[in-house]
Amino acid sequence: MDDLLNDFLAETAEILAEAGGALVAWEADPSDRAQLDAIFRLVHTIKGSSGFLSLPRVTALSHAAEDALDQVRRGNRPANAALVTGVLAIVDRLSQLCAILGKKGSEPAGDDTDVISALSVGGDAPEVPAETGEIQLRREDDLTADLQGWRSIRVPLPLLDSVMTGVTDIVLARNEFARMLRDSGAAPSLIASFDRLSDSIAGMRQSVSQMRMQRIDKLFSPLPRIVRDLAQDLGKKIRFATSGGEVELDREMMENIRDPLIHIVRNAIDHGIEGLNDRVAAGKDVTATIAVSARQSGNQIEIEVRDDGRGLSPDAIVAKAMASRILSAADARTLTPREKLELIFRPGFSTAAKITAISGRGVGMDIVKANVEKIGGIVELRNDEGRGLSVVLRVPMTLTIISGLMVRAAGQYFAIPRGSVREILLETSDTVRVERVGGGELVTVRGEQFPLLRLEAILGRARDHRDDVEDRALVLVRPGQGQSYALSVAAIHDHEELVIKPAAPMIMATGLYAGTTLPDNGRPVLLLDVQGILAAAAIDASEAGRQMDQAVEAEAAAAAERNAAQLLLFRDTNGRVRGVRLSVIERVEEVPSLALFESAGRIQAQIGEDIFPVHAAALPGDQGTLKLLRLHDGLSVLCYPIDAVIDIVRLPELVQPAVAPGLIAGVVLVSGEPVELIDPFWLMEQYSGATAGLPERQPVCRLADDHDGWGSNFLTPILQNAGYRVVTEGSDEAADVLLCLTEEGGTCAHGDGEVPVIRLRNSAAATNADDDTVYRYDRGALLEALRRRVGGARS
């Protein structure tokens, strides 16, 4: 029974930690049914397990929470802050009971009516009977999947430590045996057997390492609840976000940094984030942001707590330190900006204006720094005064084993994580060029530039006189995404599987090392922190900044390429490869062959609601589709049928012109092959009458005395095709010209002297020499008369 109780307590602790964060996330989005169902299942699991172990208080509490959540699922109770607060209160009470259970082994006596009744307030909705339905038979593969999911056991942490220590000793022994084999000149068969053993040890080492690892989102899970509760107490609006939860960290290491992380978050809420009025006055969003992120860098995990609050004021910190007699005025004048910020790590220092129940920013930061350094980590501050502060915890990932590159510098051996190494080259190689620029060095490798750091200079040591200049090597290092630099070392020694342990706090505090290791020669070696070396050198290793010149040159070349005339290569319907300037092509349209028709001796195409002329001698013979190049001169469109588009290339400067104007303007060579150039000017000239667009404003013609409808039926289509708009006598629209259809001998009574008048007669012959009327079936004379009087649209 004790084993069952221990399993219950361990499982319930994980469930309660997960439920707290899930409840806060669900409160932000109550419509998330999947989140609600997940919380309900967590509470239901606790109720079921506690009932089996006869824990009535735990069962009653979990049942009350389950019932309230079930009412929300059924739509009988709203999802609001009061409900979430009530369920969180039950989660807290369950945590207290489990803590006592773990110490005493039995459930304490007590009454939980207060939290249960608080949860039931407002929940007077009648209970709805549970729905029943058909029981679905489960397939064999479903049962197999369930069995696989439950195939786990709980192992005491000391036992895992013992296994890990044993594996560490095995790896060290293997490394020593490998050195002995190399020195003894063993037979190939013996070396092959050792390689198989080495592979088995590597697989076992990886499995044991993963046993101790846990996703860091377990560390983040209580933070949303903490942020929610403190923000409500302080009357602040805070948006909380986490990222990097998939990063894995040693379980024991996670426990060591849990309290420092919570302390930093609480400080950020209390004194980092301004009040609402202060944020508005500073031009910030009333809803503040606190973000916690994690990422892996070599053998270290970097956890960053970033807020967009007021940040730290170095001058205010110094003034506070002087007032608290932590710092003298003489010492204050010698401090760098970074040293001023680090005053908050002094014991007893606080920037809080008044004492509150929550630590002010700086209160207890000395304890945070001491606890982090005790496990081989460091604390960094990245301050943006008035805009926010980032507190970065960099801690070792675990007592682990990694693949490392052994290097030598200043007569000492060091290790570099193999995963951070891009390439290894000799400094004297023909592909390497070293240059001094300003106060630093740059190395160019096959056209790519890297900032060059010499390990001896970073460590503050002189070169060893025994080092051979010809052996100096460059290790191209990539410490993080988008960063890379070259590290110069005296020599490369070997690749090894290295057991990494945290180094002494004073060594880790330098920021240059990620731990210590014991290679096969038995001498302790320090593991270099490739990110810390970059920070100590204070250089910009971003690949984007380094490639700026190349990017500018590439952009200039691309702009020149874009500005150059481009040629669209295509295969004509007769199989010839031809080209036309891309700038005159509006688009390439694929249309059905049936969209082409012949009218008035010319081929035309209907595309949507428009009709365009087509440069073709006959209609296509098949019933499929064809491609049309739509040539556009800014006013009109002409379609040119082709077989296929081949490519878009730069138009060669040398053109062999045609001997006479026509469809082909000349010939050019593209990739050594002749290509005929289409002359768009000649093409548009041939169809200028058919492709002419309408003017911005169409002249208006009014028909007068159209008693028999001849003007509407016969004349109006002619005028509209010519680009005029026709209105009748009943229209109030102002006309540009008046067309009178009065009978011969009559007079037009509609003219007012301001609008030009054209009279149409019925007979072909004029009555006398002074007759200025126009025969109504003389299309040319009518359009010419309109052009003279109002300019006309098209003739």
C-alpha cells in the first residue's frame, strides 16, 4: 500500500502542476474546448485514484472541481474568473493535503467546506443526466497503443544517480582502453571487437542520460498561475508567454533553479512592470508582457526572463547603494555601466521604494546569484532603461557525456563541444587569408569572412614556445543560430567522448567555460563555452552583418539585371523559337480554341466580357486550348497565339536588324542559338484601327425627330462603334452634337445655336450647292462631319 501511495503522490504532484498552468491558459480562451476537456480529465484522474486509496478529503475536493468543470462542459455554467479562482483554490488545497500525506502517510482530519462552497457559488443549474450511447468495440491496435503508453515505472532519483555514475566510469575506462589500444598497435580484429563494445556503451550512455532529462516546460508550468495571481493583487494587466518548453534539462538541475526563476518572475511583476497610469504616460500598451524562454547552447541551458517594464536605472542603483552605505562615492565614480547594474547582487541591496509582501527588484538577488553559481551557472543582466530588462540564467544541462574536440593553446588542453564546430582548417592553408582590420582580425575562407579570435588572447595567456606555427589550426565555430566565428588554436589533438561535470563556481563565473571533463589521459580539461568566448571578446559575429557587403553587391547586380531589358522566349505556332520584349506583354493567357472566331475577315478572341483582335491567318483546327500573348501598348490589346513559353532571358545588346519592316524586327543570339525578335510596333500598327481604345470621355450625340425609329435601329450602332454615346430627345444630358432626322424641306427646330447641328437627308443627291446636309447612308461623310464638329472618337 505504501508503494501505491507513493505512486499516487508523485502522479498527483505532476497533475496539479500541469492543471494550474492549464487553467490559466483556459481562462484566457474559454472557448478552447480541448483545454477544458484536458483539465477535466486531470481532475477526474485524481478523483479515481484517491477513491481507490480511501482518501475522502482528496476525493471530495476533486469531485467538486470535476462537477463544476462538467457543468461548464454541458453549458449549464459560464466559464468566468470566479470559476477559475475556485478551481485553483481546490488545486492549492489538494497540494497541501498531498504534502502532509507525503510526510505522515495518512490523510489529516479537517473540513474543506470553505473551498467547496466557494466553488459552488453561482452553480445552481440543475444537473443534467449523463448521456448514454452505444458502446464502441475497440480494435486490437487501440489496446496495443494503450499498453505501450502505460509501459513506464517510477525509479528513485538516487538509483538513477548511481546508474549514471556507473556509466560515467564505464565511459572513462573505455577512453583509457582506447588510448592503450592505439599505443600498443593491436590487431585489427581486436580493434573491431572494441569498436562494437564502444558502440554499445554509447547507446547505453545515451539511454541513461535521457532517463534523468525532463522537458523544461515542467519548470514553466507553475509560472502562469503565479503571474495571474500577483497581477490581480497588484491591479496590473500582464500577458505571459513561454517558449522553448521542448528543451530538456536534468531533473535535479531543474529543482535547483525553480526557486530562483520564480523569484525573478515575482520581482518583474512587482517592480519591473509599471502601473497602468505610468505605462500610458510612457506611451506603452496597458497590457505588459513577461516572456520566459529557454534554449540549449552546447552543454548549457539559457533561460531568459524578459519584461517590457521600466528596466533598471544605473544612476538610481548607484544612488541607492550609496544611501545604503554599500558603496562609497569614490568607488562609484570608477564603476562601468555593467558594474553599476551588478550592484543589485550585493547582499542587502534593494531598489524598492517601500517594503511589500513581494520582493522588490533586487531584493534577494544576491541569493538568486549564489544559488545559480552553486550549480555552476551564471546570471546575466541585459538592460534597456525605460523599455525593459532581461535576466538570463545560464546553467549546465547535466552531468552528461558529449562528443568533444580536444585542442591545445598556451601549453594547455581544452575541449570544444563537437556540435558547435562547423569546420577545421590549418591556418597556413591556401584557402585561408588572415587580415588585420582596425584593432581586430578577419579570416576569409573560400570567400566567406569570419571574425578571428585567438584562444591565447581570450584566456590572457602567452603562446607556448614549443608550439609549431605550421600546426596552428582554425576552428570555425557556430555558437548559435545566425552566428559564427573562427577560433585560432595551437593544435588539434583528437575527438573524444567526454564526461562533463560542473566546474568550480569561480571558474564558471568567468563565463569562458561550460564545465570540466576527464579525457582518456587522466588530466582534467576545461570545456570551453563557445558563446561565453564570443561575449568576452565583445565582437559582432552575426552572419547577417558580416555578409552585408556581399548582400549590397548582390542587390546592385540584381537591380542591374532587373533594369536590363528582358526577352520572353517562346515557340511560335510554326515551331520557330522567337522572342519579344517582356515589357510589352501584359500576360500569357490560356483560352479554349472555341474562344476564337472570325468576323469581318479578321480573327478575334472573346476573353471574359472583352473581345480582342488576334494576329492569326486562320482559326485553330483543334478543339483544345491555346496560349495567347497579350501585347499591350497602354491603350489597346492585341493577342498573339503561341505554342509554348520557353524562358525569360536578358535581351542581348547586339541585334541583327531585318532588311524591311515586318513581323520580324531582327535576329539575336541566345545561348549560341539564333532567335527571331517580334516587332511589337509593326504588329500594333497593323491592328491600330481594331485595337484603338475609347477616349477618356465619349462625345454625346442626341437624336432629334426620330419618329420612325430609324435613328435608334440603324444609326445608333454605327455611332457607338465609332466611339460616340447616343441619347434621345427625352434625356436631360448635355449633348456635344445634335443629329436632326427631319424630312426633306423641313427645318430642325431643336437647335439653340450653342450645340453643333448635323442634318441628315433621305435622298442621296444634294438639292443645291449650298446644301450642308448629309445623306443618312453615307457613313464616311457622317463620321467626317462629326469629327469636324466635335473631334470624334474614331473615324
